[in-house]
Amino acid sequence: MQTISFKGKQIRKWTLGASTFLAWPEVGARLMNWNLTLADGTVRDIIHWPEDANMDAMAKVRGGNPVLFPFSARTFHDGQIYKWQDPEGVVRDMPLHGFARDGVFRIESINEGGFLAVLEPSEKAKEIYPYNYEFSVRYRFSELALTVDFILSNYDKKPLPWSAGNHFYFQLPWHAATTRKDYRIILPAKKAFHHNFDNGQLVSVKEFNEQTSFDDPDLIDRIHCKLKSNKVSFGPRSGEEDIHVSIGAGPSVPPWTAVTTWTEKPDSPFYCVEPWMGPPNSPEHKNGLHFVQPGKTEIFTVEVSLV
């Protein structure tokens, strides 16, 4: 592990075999980039990081793996966006994707295989999520995989609600002269939804294919639940070079565990495959809303693997 200067910031670099990982643990516990050096000496990005990223506005950077905590995506209360009602009935603010993706973290431990960082909530974060807790992000790196744990410990006297998620920006396409139509995703879900941005409701998708290409316009901003397996795979149509995203220890996951697929533009160099604890707006509709009991700790684990 090395500390390197990158655009005037001190970030960390891990090299494990053919893989190189870049992360900024102190800001958002952000994994920035994962790239792979191939046998011919060329470099392939697995996790995308934009060259023009503004390191002083990390919440807006389209790259890496933003940490979504305490809730993923948008929350609502009675049609009001960016609000949530806590279990005691108090209505509070809640920014898009929560407050951790650009939050201040303290490095608890760091070594040749990864890091553990602990969120230090701002005064604003304490107002919108007023609990006594510790939220940590742990990354474990290996040559052909990474594992990320979201760890929430409840030091309060009441149950602690959460529904966190990952927002992986995967490089796509990753071969020259290919486009999104040359790649497919296998996502074994029984249910799919879109999120109504006007009122926060989940809108059921009546028909969808478990396997589809990345040029399918219906794949954008689709939320997949009732997963038949804990693994999502995607890659070239040939079936070679698949990337696998696994949730938990498997093979099954809680029914409202969600995998959301999203990209920004038709020519964006990334496609996000996002494993979440539950769908958007979980505090209101309760689907995928989890509670950590007083004195307990819960962990949400995701692995991304090339094998």
C-alpha cells in the first residue's frame, strides 16, 4: 500500500498482482478506481473514475463506489422529496443517497490488503439521523476481487433504521470498437420497479427479461427485487470476462434486497450495477428497511469478482 499525491490530495494505492486499487478513505471512504494490467501490458478499468473529477466535490463525481448511507436514493414523506419520518414520527431532512458519500471518515486500520474507516458525522448529519451509532466501511482487496462491508453498530437505546447501498460505476464498454449492445447482464429477479420521483412510490414493471443487453433503454433506473440468487453477472455476450457482484454469503438474500441498474447518458463510459439493502424510500414503504437492535451490530457485505 502506498500514499500518493493525486490532484493535490493524498490518496491510497494498492497493487495486488495485476490489480491496482485507488481509494480515498478519509473522504466518503471512497473507492475511486480499480484497474487491471493485462498480459499485453494494456490497462483495463473495472471501476470507472473520470479524469476530470473534482476532488473538492466528491458527492457529484460520477465514478468509483459512493457509499449510500443511511438510505439509498431518494426518500419521501407524504409526497415531499428528501424527507423521511423516523420511527417516533418526527419528519426530518434526508439528502439524496444520505450523507456518507462525501462525509469525513477516520481511518481505523489500513494495511496491504485494504482499510477500515469510521464515519465522523457532521452536525447536520446528527440532526437528520439523530442516533448514537458507529458506521464503518471496510474494504478487502485481492488480485481479482474486492469485498466491501458496511458495518453499523447501535449504541443507542432504540432500534436503528437503515437501508444502505453501493453505487459501483463499472467501466462499460471495456473493449475497443464495442458498444453497450455487445454486453449483457444476467439479473435473476422476480420483481422489478421504477421509482416515481413525484411521490416516492414504487411502480411495478410488468414485463422484463432476466438477461438483457446494456443498450436496453428499460434497464436504466430499474430496481430489481425478490432475487432468485445472490449473484449478478455481466460482461460481453460471449460469456467471457464476466464481472460478478455477490451480495452476502449466499446463496439467498432477504426478499427486498435490491439491485439497481443506471447510467447517465447514452455515451457515458460507465454503467452502474448497484447492490442495495432495499429499494428507494424504504423508511416510508418499509420494504427493505432494516433495524439494528440496541447493543447489536449488522453488516451488509458485497463482493465484486472477476472469477
